[in-house]
Amino acid sequence: MPHKLVIVESPAKARTIGGYLGDGYVVESSIGHIRDLPNNAADTPAKIKDQPWGRLAIDVEHDFTPYYVVPRDKKSHISKLKGLLKDADELYLATDEDREGEAIAWHLLDELKPKNIPVKRMVFHEITKAAIQEAAANPRDLDMDLVEAQETRRILDRLYGYEVSPVLWRKVMSGLSAGRVQSVATRLVVDREKERMAFRVASYWDLEGTFDAGSKHDQRMFPAKLYSLDGTRVASGSNFGPDGQLKGRAEVVHLDRARAESLVSALAESSYDVRSVEAKPYKRSPYAPFRTTTLQQEASRKLGMGASVTMSVAQRLYENGFITYMRTDSTTLSGGAIEAARSQVRELYGAEYLPDSPRTYTSKVKNAQEAHEAIRPAGESFRTPAQTGLTGDQFRLYELIWMRTVASQMKDAVGQSVSVRLGGLARLHGEAATDVVFSASGRVITFHGFLKAYVEGTDEGAAKDDQETRLPALSEGDPVSAASLSANGHETKPPSRYTEATLIKELEDRQIGRPSTYASIIGTILNRGYVYKKGTALVPAWIAFSVVRLLEEHFTRLIDYDFTALMETVLDDVARGEKDRVTELTEFYYGSEKLAGLKPLVDGLGDIDAKELATFPVGDPEEGIALRVGKYGPYLEGPGDDGAPAAKRANVPDDLPPDELTLAKAKELLANPAGEEIELGNHPETGLRVIAKNGRYGPFVTEELPEDAPKSAKPRTGSLFKSMSLDTISLADAVKLLSLPRVVGAAEDGEEITAQNGRYGPYLKKGTDSRSLTTEDQLFTITLDEALAIYAQPKQRGRAAAAPPLKELGNDPVSGQPIVVKAGRFGEYVTDGEYNATLRKDDSVEAITLERAAELLAERREKGPAKKAAKRGAKKAPAKKAAAKKTAKKAPAKKAAKKT
């Protein structure tokens, strides 16, 4: 039967939209990108392989023409779409309304080549029945300027990655990659670590006190800090530079411990009066509704979600009709959304929280696409979180979006801020009295307004907007007394490492990249090993230092922050039709009179000293200690005992951040490198020599087997507890460690219970049932009764129970079964219950999407079911010769968009 064919990106979206459009429409998904530049030589068209630019799959000699291919796992799906198109009387391309979505629509059009039927571009910002039906009734033409911009971005990234990455392989390490935005993001993290490494701590002291306003005040006690001595401000952390010295010519008093403690003594009998009271009105306006980056930042701060996880959860909420499109840099709300938010304010908080007129917001992001909406609950009336039926991460993220949207239409929070100065005299024996001033500040919110609904998270422990500090109602001249005074020492802190939230904010502030790319950028630098996480902080690996050094020295312009931001402006200009794609790509690749191009830079590199790139002096260069980035990880080189250079080597622990590799730490590692043994004595029972040494996974003790021991014999070993160190471990400690695992006793069923120390900490084991212990000392002290009590408890997560799926992705478009991510013996994998597919090197649990999982499972299905072991005695059938298949040559795509 004739039908209208609607193509979207994902199966989940197809199911939802299909239900809204009803009869007469067939809704199918493209399962993400339908084609792309070839990823390897096997996929590269034969006709271009021998071309000088064949490796790039971009004809740099003729207008940078790209050669696209349909991946092998997508060919059967293309055939399915073509089959559906044969019976269609209209084609609707309903991919997302952004540059990437527009490009996917064009690729579909160019690949399917519909004949004699209208082709329409269907766009929407939310998946609700009204929005979908409205979009179907009002299609538009394909926007070729957006397609050009996305294709320009793809070509830029291909040229950058394919020309620069091989330089890294040759001069730093194989398997590395460079990227136009990825490398700049890595540089940001490395530069911050360099600031931390150069930082010098400054110490300073001050006085803190609790003051008593007297019995006439309901709230008598309040805190205050030392402000000035004889009219000169007392130094605080902000007065010191990163070199540990006072900044510039600031006139401040730098207190040390002795002076601070003497002031406390001198103020013991002092009386105080209020020198000044300054009150100011406090007002805080609501935050704008979420856009992509602010959602990622808040989800990180409040929910502990990484950027990739946030976008994955938001994608599911969007596809299932709960929120509007989640890739946007706009803070605009539609008229219907504003009315929906105001209605909920009135209903949930009361009319007194509703401003007289709607609030409108404009984005401060350069080149923001205001045609898009902010991220908000979908529909003309909002569902409260409780009404959605959502659970887990989807509920938490929806609730965050809902609260932020509703709060954006509420009244300001108002109150009063007060600053008080208290003065007294400090009298030291034999010295003139010192005029001492303390400062106290407070804030009282008299009407919470939008803060009733939503308070934004903060970084680095900054005060939240709803935080209040109440002070007594003091007046100038009022007497107060000190209930307690203390001298407190402080140290300045190095600049904080980036978290995912703060790195996203930094990239956006510098106008580098686009909101929709930040999650993948952070995922890439983590997966490539350039950066790792310590808690929530992003720490650069030493390999990142080598990569950034090479790029800064030989590709200076390409890793420059301003240049990378300028390229985003160029892409925006192409998207508006104001700049020509070929002109911009030519300047980037070949250069101009003013700018060196990528190609001349790569061709003219000359000699690069790989050893120098990988060498970083530690401390004073005269000490002769250096860190080197080697093939198997970072290691230290230092002089031998006789002064011979580079005579000693020591591995650097994988989890040691670069700023913690001080000269003292380097000497400690060189003094006891991995593999160097410390003899502790002979085991009192076996008589074997017991030694301690550093290993790749930390310090451990082991017995030395005799020379005539059988080859199958293995020495007993034991990792040092966290409370132990190689410098202090004794033979008695080692003997206890070697006694593990320890038999605790037998359970009622006769099965033995043992206490063991594993990679993830101490635990009990009974058969296949393991239970975690809370401390390492319990390995030696836990009794049978205590162990049985632990096993009597219900199983919990961890060793106590089978781990649940790491992530739920949605239903597989082929089998229709739910796809989940699980942890297996050989790593993480996706499964639909019938087939399993291991995640690839560049995949991660946090970043993987339903589309990517479906691709992996499709590849696995093509290989057929897993082979079962042949039964003994079964005859093997002769192998059949595989019929050779001819590979069709792929012609370059033409830019002819069909008009409706």
C-alpha cells in the first residue's frame, strides 16, 4: 500500500513518532549515520586508493571532494530503506534539526536517490503528538548551508587527524591521535597541571573569633575574622601569587604564627565596639533554562554524571517524549512553554511567587541558534517528575530540567546583606596599643522567590545562593565582647584541576568547539589515555605532556586557543552562507600569504628529537633526574651512586599525578625502584629468604624459592597493606602477609571460609560466595562467628551479589530485545540476550549509545552464532569455497538536494 516514509535517526524515536502519526505513515530509523568517510583501507574505494590523497578519502586537489562509503554493517539496512521507499509516495527526512542532523538527512537523500516523489524536511524540537503532527504538516526544504558547515567540520577534522596523528605515531608513541578540538582540550588540562607544578605554597595566619552582642539580642553569638591592624589590611590567600610571594605593591600585614598568637594574648582583656554597619539590599534573579553545556555542568555537580552519561540519558528522555531537543545553545522558551511553567508556579508555589509578566532569556553564547529552544519538559503542559513514571538516572535528570525550567519563571529572591566592623585595642607589654578591627558579614533572605524551586550548584565549595548567615541587629557604637579568639594558620592552594563541568565551561568561555561535541571530546581524551580521573578531577598523563609539547613546538597555530575558536566562527559563517567552504578549507590546508597551512607544516617538519620530546627534568636540572615517557609508561632516570648519568631507573606509579612528582619523591623512587629487593630475613617456619620490593601494582613481599625447586612451584606473595611501607615493614609483618589467605573456619554445611586480600580490598570467600570486609586488619582478627554473621546478611552489591547491568540502552532495532551493557570476564560488552558484542577500544560504558550498541551487535550477528566445540568422533565436513564478491565502486557524492 502507498505510504509516506519518515526516516529518523534512532529506533526509539521511530517507535514514538510512529505512534503519533498513525496510519498512512511508515516510520523507520537510519540507526545513526548512514555513511561516512572510510575508516580503514579495506573500506576505501579502489578507484582512489592509488591517489596521493587516497588515504584521506578527500580529493584535496579538486575542491576537497569527500568520498563517502556506506559501512558494511549498514548496507543491509540501506537495502531495507530502499525497499520501503519503493512503495512510498512521499519521503520525510526527520533527523535532528542541527548541522549533524541536516547532514544525515542529505546523506540519506543522496544514498536513497528517490525518484518521482516529493522529498520533505520534517523538523521538531520535542517528540509530542502535537509537535510531530505540526512538523509533518509544515515541512521545509533541506538547508544546504547547514550541510556545507557540517561537511566542512568533518573534512577539517579528517585533515587534522589524518595528517597530524601519524607524526605522533612516529615521534611519541603508536596508537595516539590528534584532533582539532581534542588536542586543545588536552592542552588545557596539561597547562593547568603545569600551573600546579610551578605553584609555591605561601603560609599566613589570621584570627577568628566568636563575639557576643549581649543579652538584649535574641541571637547573641556571631563569628568574625581579623580584618586590619592599625588601618592596614591583614593578608589573605588572594594577596599571594602562584610563586608564594605577596602580589605587587599591595600594602598588607603578613601575619606569622608568633604574631598571631601574641595578638590573641594581647586581646584577652580587650573590649570592642561596633565601628560601622553597612546594609545593602540583596537580589538574585532566576537562572536561565538549560542549554547543553549548563545541563552538563549541573548534572556533574548535582548528580555526579559525566558529560557522556548526561547526554545519553537526555537522549533517551528526548526520544521518549519527556524533554525537548538536548543539543542546543539557546535559552529561549516558546510561548506555550512559558505559560506551562507559569501555570505550575501558580499551582505548586502560589501566585505570590509568580512575576507579573513572563521572563524572557537571550543566550550569551556567540552565534547561538535562537531558532532552537532551551532544554525543557516537553509539551504544552508540563508533567511533574512524579507524573512521569520515570526511574533512576532518567528521573533524576528530568527532575533537574523540570525544576530549572519552572524556577526560570518565578520571582527574584530578595533580602538584605550586612557588613559589620568591630574595633578594639591590643596591648602588648612594652609596645604601643594596636588598633584591631574584625569583620563580620551576613545575609538574610526575606523572600526566597525562585530559590524555593531551584538552587544552582557551585564549584570548589563556593557559597550557594540560598545560604544565609544571620547577624544580630547591631548599630554603630554598640559594645560587644569576645567569647573566644583563636589564631589560625592557612596555606594557599594551587589552581584546581579541571573537572568535566569546569572543562566544559572553560571550552565554552573560550568559544572552542560546540555544545554538542563536548561530551565526545572529553570521552575521547579519557579513552585515549591522555587524561584520567582522580575522583572528579581530570589529571593529565605524562604521555599528554609529550603530545602537547610536540604540537606546541611544531604545530603552534593548530593548537592555539584563539585559532581554534576562530575556526568555530568560520564554520558558523559557512552555516549562514556567508563564507565559502572550499576557500576556507584551502587556506586551512595549503595556507595563505599570512598563515602557514597544515600541509606545509607536516611536509616541512624536518628532524624532531623524539627523546627530547619525551624527557622532562624533575626539580633542579643539576640533580640529573629526569622523567621519560617510554613505550611501556613513564619512568625515572637518575645518576648512579658513582655519579654516572642515567645509571638508575625506576617506574613511576600509574596513579601518581604529575604535580606530585617532586624531586624528593623522585629520589625516593630511584632509591627503591621496582625490581630492587629489600631483604627482611628468613621465614621462621620455611627458612626461605623473605624479600620486599616495588612492583607495577605496588609494594609486596615474597619468598625466594631454592634453586632446585620444581618449575611448577610458585612463591607465596602478599601485597602490603595501605598502612605499611617498604621503609618500615618488618619480617614479622611480612610473615603475617604471607600467611594469607587465612582459614577462618567451616560453615554449618562444612564449606571452608577464608579471609583473603584482593585487588579490590579484603574479603571473605566461601565457595563461590564472596563478601567484602571493611578493613585490612580484619583479615587477621575476624572470628568464625563474625564471618557467619556476615554471611547471614542478605547479599548486597559488589562481591556479595551478581552485578546488575552497567547501563540500559533501549531495545535492539533488529531483535526488539532490550540492550544492556555488562561487565564480563574479558571486559565490558553489550548484549540483547541472544548475542554479545565486546566494546571496542574507543568505546566506553559512559559514552556508548543505543545506535553504537546496535552496530556492534549487527556486526556480531553477521558472523553467525558462536561455534560450539565439536563432539569427539564427529567427522569434519569439507570446507566450501567462498564465492568471490565484486565490490562496487563508490562515486563521489554530489551536492544536489532535492526540493519539494
